[in-house]
Amino acid sequence: MFVEIKSRLQDVEISELLDYAVFAEEDKLSRTIEQYQSNSKLEIYGYEAEGEIIGILGMEVLEKSILHILHLSIHPDYRGLGYGRGVLMEMIEWKKPVQLIAETDEESVDFYRNIGFTIVSLGELYPGVERFHCVYHTNDV
């Protein structure tokens, strides 16, 4: 179940989950929180299971019902149990987008590939770090 968390981004449990997705120094986490709080086009939700928020999904709704996934994170204790896939599938049911897009790194690209995203390498956008553009067409479901 999704819960709106934009007003709770400073809470320790929420900022910790966002930090897993940001993979950076505290300064970047602070900037990311500020962006979600100040930009009305950005949405961020907590995913609740077993009575606690175990994951987050941050996104931007683009024109023509396209969801751009900005941040997706599941607490380490719940990884590998299907919650990441569940978050995306529930979001598709709720928001009914025609397409999901995401950009990710080599560490996470198989997650998207296994769900059925089409993957295209963007090359090394940062020295030594290959990035990937991931697209999922919901009419393929």
C-alpha cells in the first residue's frame, strides 16, 4: 500500500530509504529532499508492508501519462522478496501510465530487465560508470 510521504522526508526512516536510492553524500540527499518538497511535479510515496514503510518510489509524471522513475528503494531487510517489482506493478495499477522510464546503473539494470523493461546503454556518463535507459510499455502487460 502506498502512503504519501512528501511531508515526512526529514523523518529518519524515510530519509534513510531515500539515501539508499541517492547513493551519495549527505549534501545530495538534502538537495533531493528539497527538490521533492519544492517541485509540485515530483511525487514520492512510501510503500507500506507489515505495518511499516519498507520502500519508497519517487517519480515525475510527464506528459501523455509517462512516469519517470527518479528513485526506487527497498529497505535491505526486504530486498529479494519481490517488493521492488510489487511497488512498480501497484503503481501501474494506481496511476495507469502508458509508459515507465528510468535511468540506472549496472548494479540495478538487471532488476529492470527482469521486470520486462527494454534496456539501452547510455555509455559512461560518468567516468567508469555505465548508465542505462530503461523503458516499460504498460500495454505489454
